[in-house]
Amino acid sequence: MTGGIAAGKSTVSQHLRECGIAVIDYDELTHILQEPGSPAIMLLEQRFGPDVIDADGRVDRAALAARVFGGAQGDNTALADLNAIMHPLIDQLAAEAERHVLAVNPNAVIVHDIPLYADVHEHLPVTFDHVMTVEAPVSTRVQRMMRTRAMSREQALARIVNQATSEQREQLADAVIDGNAAIPDMDCQVDQLLRSWHVPMAATHAPSERL
Ligand SMILES: CC(C)(COP(=O)(O)OP(=O)(O)OC[C@H]1O[C@@H](n2cnc3c(N)ncnc32)[C@H](O)[C@@H]1O)[C@@H](O)C(=O)NCCC(=O)NCCS
Ligand SMILES: Nc1ncnc2c1ncn2[C@@H]1O[C@H](COP(=O)(O)OP(=O)(O)OP(=O)(O)O)[C@@H](O)[C@H]1O
């Protein structure tokens, strides 16, 4: 699963989990890797300086975001350098998470929630049976980011322009979830998709019981 920022991926993830599906969330993996003691800390401090690490030794994500999305004068490679540090570590942790899920249940259905799939798919060490993207208009997503992430319009737009476009994501996907629909409708879209892909769902959340 991929999708533009604030299109509704976490909302879909929640429903997938309720359906008994394991979700590996690459934003969560990023956050784990930015906790004290992670190998990423030293690399990020070397590249971005001590200001992006807080007093407890974890990444100050707001400070780092300002560095990479804030258009700092003379630092044109900041975002690419952040990605070069983080992405291999995220991929490694995702592979570990997948192994862990499969060790418990070799038949598990696993969804990787990869916001930047369109940007990174050529280098990912895993391949997928299906790709879905969650999409909503830019104006809706900007409003959501301003409301729920306390971002300014400029900060919200800076994230969007530094990601692939909806069209690029849709070209790679075999299904598009309308993240602008009401949440119960989104859930129904997901249920239909899972049925069409013959994905078994947890009985307690079978769609017929919810409707
Ligand atoms: C830039 C950072 C510090 C921002 O932290 P913050 O708490 O504000 O955002 P969070 O991590 O919750 O991510 C929210 C969304 O921002 C967008 N985003 C995150 N990283 C990037 C990036 N490198 N390029 C473009 N958009 C990004 C995604 O849509 C993501 O879903 C952090 O996201 C980070 O270190 N990103 C680099 C790792 C990465 O690429 N993660 C995405 C994995 S696919
Ligand atoms: N269909 C919807 N209708 C109304 N609000 C929604 C809908 N989908 C998501 N939202 C709300 O929009 C915000 C962003 O949604 P969500 O966190 O699911 O998006 P996301 O794609 O995971 O975002 P991010 O890229 O920031 O991780 C949340 O507050 C969520 O409750």
C-alpha cells in the first residue's frame, strides 16, 4: 500500500489490521530507527549536525523535517542524503518484521505500508503480489495536514512536492482506494479489493457483519 501524505493510509491500515492482516508501517519503522541507540543516530548527526538530535539522543523530527523540506539555503542534497541514510535501514527492518510475522504464521497476508513506494520501488528488496494506492485531492490533504499535524500550508505543500504524484503512484498500482470517500466507504472499497484478491479476512470483521 502506498499513497500521498494524508490521503488515508493509516486509516486503511487500521481497517486491514481489524481484518486480521499484518501491516508493516514504514513510517513506524522510521520512527523506531530514530530512537536513542539506533545506528541511524550517528549517521544523521554526522550529516545534519547536533541540532537534529534532542537531549535524550533521539531524532528531533520537526528539526530534521525543517532541514530537509524547509529549503535551507545551500543544502540542496539534504533530502536525498536523509533518504540515503534511512532507506537501507528501513528496508532491513521491514525484512526482519516480515520474517517475524511469517515465523508465527507462514500463511500470513502482509501489507507493507510504504508512503514513498513510487520513489523507492526499483530499489526495494521485496516484491509484491498487488499494489494499492490511497489517493485524495491535494487540497483535502493539505487541509488534513494543517488540522491534524499542525502544519502550515507551506509545510504541507513542501511534503507533497517532494513526493511522487498521484498519477505516478496510480501507474504502479493495480487498485486505487478513494481516500476522499467517507471512512465506512473506504472500508468497503478495501473489503471488495481483498475479496477480489481472495484474501481471507478475520471472521469477526467479515464485511457482511459490519454492513
Ligand atoms: C522527514 C522526517 C524527519 C519527518 O518526520 P515527521 O514526524 O514529520 O513525519 P513522519 O515520519 O510521520 O512521516 C509522515 C509522512 O511524511 C512523508 N515523508 C516522510 N519522509 C519523507 C521523505 N523522505 N520524502 C518525502 N516525504 C516524506 C510521508 O508521506 C510520510 O507518510 C521523517 O519522516 C524521516 O526521517 N523520513 C525519512 C525516512 C523516509 O523516507 N520515510 C518514509 C519511508 S517510505
Ligand atoms: N476518508 C476520510 N474522511 C475523512 N477524514 C479522513 C479520511 N481518511 C483519513 N482521514 C483523516 O485524515 C487524517 C490523515 O489520515 P491518515 O493518517 O489515515 O493518512 P496517512 O495517509 O496515513 O497520512 P500520513 O501520510 O501523514 O501518514 C487523519 O486525521 C484521518 O482521520
